[in-house]
Amino acid sequence: MVTRTPAERALARAYSTGDGRISFRVSELSVEHHPDRSLTLTYRLTVARPGHHDERWEFALPWEDKSFADVFASPSPDPDRLGVLVHLVRSLLEEWWDTKGRNRQSAKMGRRLP
């Protein structure tokens, strides 16, 4: 069994957008660490919206901001920095969701699952 860091556990939690219209239920999160201290977060998630069928997606987020390397690796990260990290990642996830249909770069980051 894989031991998750506090950052990985926080990033793997389900959440809803601020207006509550979209919820992201995370079924799996994998974190690939690269030699240059960057990493890739790969989510498997279900997106639920009122009036729509739930959609399952895989979304890969390259993370090159090395200033958060300590937060990702720490067994006890600073709570404020962890909160900032979670907010940033969720913002990028929502941006991907909102732009995947019209932005080629965003579209390449995800794929719909059966």
C-alpha cells in the first residue's frame, strides 16, 4: 500500500466549485516525481453537474513550480502553504475543465473515460 503525504491526501479529496455547480470526485491521484524536482499529478475523477450525466475523466497536470517541492514531500507541511497549494491545483483543474473544449493545450491534458 502506498503511503500518501499530507499534500497528496489533501489534493485527492473531492470538492465542489465555489458556486456549488460542479463537483469533482477524485477516485485516484498519482504523483510522478521527476529528477528535476518537477512532478505530474494525474487524476482520475468523476465530474458531476446538475442536469448532466456524470462524466469520468483522466487529467494530467504537469507541476513545474519547485517552490512547493517541500510541501509535496513534507510529512508535516505548513498548513498555510498546503492550503495555497490545494487552492492553486484546484484552480488549474477548474480552468482545464472550463477550457478543454476550446483550447488545444487544455484538451491535451485530459481524456474522457468510458
